[in-house]
Amino acid sequence: MITPLAALIPLVIGGGVVAQTVQLAPKQYHNLPLGKIKPAGWLHDQLMVQINGLAGHEHDFYDYVAQSDWLGGDSYYSDLEEAGSYWFNGLVPNGVIMDDATIMGQTQQFMDFVFANQDSTGWIGPEVFDLSKPRYLWGRYPFLFGVMQMVEYNSSLAEVVIPPIYKFVNVANSMLKNGTGFEPWTQTRWGDFVIALEWLYENYPNGNEDLLLSTMELIQENGVRWSEVFQPQYFPKTATENLTNPFNNVLTWHGVNFAEGLKAPAASYRYTHNMTELLSSSQGWDQVFEYHGRPSGIFAADEYLAGLQAVRGTELCDIVETMFTGSYLYQVIGDPKFADRVERIAYNALPAQLTGTMWSRQYLQQQNQVAAMNMTPDPFPTDDSYSNVFGLQPNYPCCTVNHPQGWPKFVTNSFVTTPDQASLIHLYLGPFSVSTTLANDNAVSVAVDTIYPFSDTLTTTITADKAFTYYVRIPSWVSKGTIAINGGAEVPVAPNNGLHAVQVGAGTTTLVLNVPPEITLESRPENSIAVHRGPLHYAFDISRNQTVLTQNSMQPLAVDLQFLATSSWQYAIDPSTLQFHSNPPASGALPSPIFDSGLPPLTITATACLIEWGMAGHEWADSPPENAACVGQPTEITLWPYGATKLRIGEFPVFSSNSTN
């Protein structure tokens, strides 16, 4: 349920001038400060793999970070100047939730350097060292997000960082009034600035309410009108390369801009109190997955929105930005559809786009991906032939510096509180630990012991000084979930708006939640199907060979990899024969890294047969053939969790094995 809108409150200020101060429309749920939630179990291991991989070492060798012009160096890849701030935004939560002193030192040094070199106008960023560079606002927003997280973790920093932030807000306000600082990317990503300004407004207004509101209004007025972009009559319902964009800014259909833009109307709703903006974000979210969605949870955008065909690509930045947007929209709107989607993306699309060790990443991921190589020609109308190679920076570097925010922000948004701070909600299911203080000085700790999504059971131990209401999200796919409290009998879960309430007493309470899924099928183009069980999407993992294409001269683990299929993949499956198999680890601990070929403990088998299924462009799979006929005898194949596959078929033609007998 949406909280009723707060009214505008008149305020008389000096000189008798009457202004309007705004009470921001309340969020439905509030995030916990950075550091209160930590990953546990296999998820802690996954974050450790990330720190030990590319993300944790970019500061050591990767030019766009190690020699970043944000730090006075000479390395940058775009006048947008997002490389350093992207890295900072993602590594701040990485370091804190993993208690990594090295990363925390790097991010502290980054922030300190930026503020120490702020110029007299209030501007922050590389342009203070090179006055010939254009000054665009967009690249500052990820930096502000990083600073916000650092202040949440250590509130004593506010005394140092809030004044220079206001100096920047002042110069940004002046630039917006003068029509400077804006280019097409800034016009699309204005919602991120509004979120930062609202954070100041709620936490550190310091008498600057008028400045903050004025800047919010100016950035929205100068930006893309996302509420119009999301209207059904304008929304692109197919791949966009042959469509005429009805807006002045073609970048409205750019995948990453879209992922960020989805939260912009909801952000502006908080100060405008215009309910249509809130509804617009929800509508845009629904439409992008209806017309461009993938069984892996994400939507297709091989630079621009790309329709439903399984061969089209999705950018890694789309994934991490959509996850963050979904978390924000859940907190503002409260609809569980956002949480369901973010969890599916995290456990499927995100790990599929990185090698298991997380030393190499793709720019574009395909739902049906039968090779990862330099494709000439390639199936991506506006991205180049190197886009689906696993490497250091295939196609564009942005995903190298931006992808590290995915996992840690999934962790930091996995628990939220009610607005009165009296109740705690476990939102994203998985292994976590939480230590926080709720309202009335109620010190609460939570430990979730599970290998979910690789099992169906979660055991949660809650210790509280005082009684309170604890909530756990029940995913929409759950039909036979049960919960047992303190060793009592299992009772059916009874979620309200996706949340099951538990009355927790003072002391220790133990919950055992069981969420057994059914195998479900999703209809896809050409009468093909995708296979799901609970939060996991399943795909045929194509065996592959590996060739190192390039190796970084400073870091030998940073390699570009080519994967080619070494076995047949042209299978149709009989959906009536799908069988689920669980092989839980005897030790209780999952192998590491879990998202790699043959390692997850869950599989689904299917009766399949080889069919005539051609290649398009010689290097990628054609669309799944309709009414496919077997060209060989039925056999059994194994489907694996999609995130563990690097070459795969995730959308299958179908056949009936009975008709072949």
C-alpha cells in the first residue's frame, strides 16, 4: 500500500517572503546504513572471489583506475568522466561489507583527494586539473553515491564532506540555470542526482532546503521526461534499431540510461508528490520486461533496447544498474515485483556474464550463446564484434569499472526496515548476517544460514533485546511455503504484499523457512520455452574450449578469453520429461566459485533430441526453429543453473518424445 502523500507546508522566511518547503513523500521501506548487513556462507565467498578477481585489483594495474584523472593522472576513456566515479561507487560497499582494509583505504584516499582538490567554484572531478575539458554533471553522481555510502558507514565523516558537497550543489545549480553542464547522457541520468539531493534534504539539510529543491526542479526540467518515454504509445515494443525515436534524445532507448531512468520518476515523485510519476516508474518497469525481457531476469539492450530474440545481447552495466534501480523502487513503492526481479537477476544474469573467478567479464551476454569470440559479422546492430568475448574490457571499458557494484549493493539492500524503524524485513533470500538497532533502542542481530538459491530451506536465528515484528519476503513463485518457529510445527506462510510477519520476542528466536518450488516453463518467441525452478533459470551448459586472446602486461590474470563449443548444442527438449535433481554438498559448503560449469548442486534433466538448427552469421545461433523434427534418437541432457554457464542454450525448441517412438 502506498503511504498517503504529505502536503506542502508553507514557510515564512526572512523579509516576509513566503516560500514552500516540501516534506518528501515517505519511502515504504528504508535501507540500513552500510556495514549493518554482511554476506555469509556462499555469498561471502562470492564477494571474496570478486575481491580476489578483477574488481578488487583494478586499483593496482588498470589504467582507468590506477592512473585515473580523478586522482590527478592522465587516464580516462570519455569526456563524461565516469571511470573513476564508477569504480569508487562500487568499491566503497565492497570494502566495508568484506572488512577489507586495503579497499577501504583506497576509497578513502580517492574521496579525500577529490575533495582536497575541489576548485574555488565548487567543481569536483578531473576537470579541475585540465581546464580545457568540458564540465558535464553526470560523472559526479556515482561519486556522490559513494560518498553517501561512506557517510552512512561512518557518520563522523559528515562534518568533513557535507560542506564541499554543498559547494558542488551550488555550482551545479548555477550551471543548470545557465544551461551548461548538460549533454545527452546527463539529460537521461538526472534521477541519480535527485536521489543524492533528497538524501541531503532528509539527512543534512543544514538550512539549504531551497537550494536543494531548486536544483531538483532544474535537473528534472532540463532532463528527459521519462514519464512520457514510459507511456504505452511511445514505448518500443520490438528491437529499436529500425524504429524512429519520438524524443529529442535517442539515448532514451539506450539500455543503461533506461535502467537508470526507470527510477527517475519515482525519485522526483518524492518532492513533487505527483502520483503519476510514481505509477510511471512501475509501468516502465513492467513494459521493459514484457517487450525486451530475458528468462535470466534482465532485459535485452545491445546498446539499445533489443526485443525478445535469444541471440540479442544485454550489457553488464544494464544488469548492475537495474539491480540498484529495482532495490530503490522497492523501497519507494513497496511492490514485491521489484524484489522478485532483482533476486532473479542476481542469481542468474549477473554471474553468467563473468567467468567463475571474476577475472574476465563480457560486455554483452546472450540468452542462447554458442560462442564467445570476435564475431565478424556480429548480431549486435550498434555494438562491435568483440562484445561477447570474456575479457578485461571488451568493446567498452565502462562495465569493467561499473560491474563491482552488483553483488555488494545486492547485499546492502537485502534487509530493510519499516519507516518507523520498528520492524526489520529480510528482502533478498540468501545467507546474511545483520547487526542493527531498531526503534526504542532495540538491539537486533540476525544470522541466516542457508545455501539458497541452491536449496529451498533457510534457518534464521534472531536475537533481540525487545519484542518486535520481523518480516521475510515470500517470493511470488512460492505456493507451498512453510515456516516453523522455535522448533514448532510447520505452518503455511501467509504473506501480505509479499511479506510474512513473525512476532519475535526478546531473546533468541529461530525460524526455519521452506520454499519448495515447482518446475515452471516460460513461453518464448518461435514457440520456444525457458525452464525455471524457483529463483533459478536453467540452461544447457555447452562444453567448450578456451583460448587466451590477450593478456594484460601488468596483471597476467587479466585475460581476454575465447570460448568455442566442443559438443553439439542443437537440442529440442520434451518439457513433459523435466526432472529436478539435488545433490547437496556433504560438508554443507558449496564449491568455490559456485557459478562455474558443473559446480552447482542442482540440475534438471530432460529428454532431448538433436534437430536441424542453423547458424546465423556463421558464429551465433539462429532463432530456435519452430516445429523442429528430430534428426537423432532421443537422449537425456542436463540443464544447469544459468549463472554457472558461459556457453549455453537457455531457450529451447520443443518436441514430444512420445511421438518419436
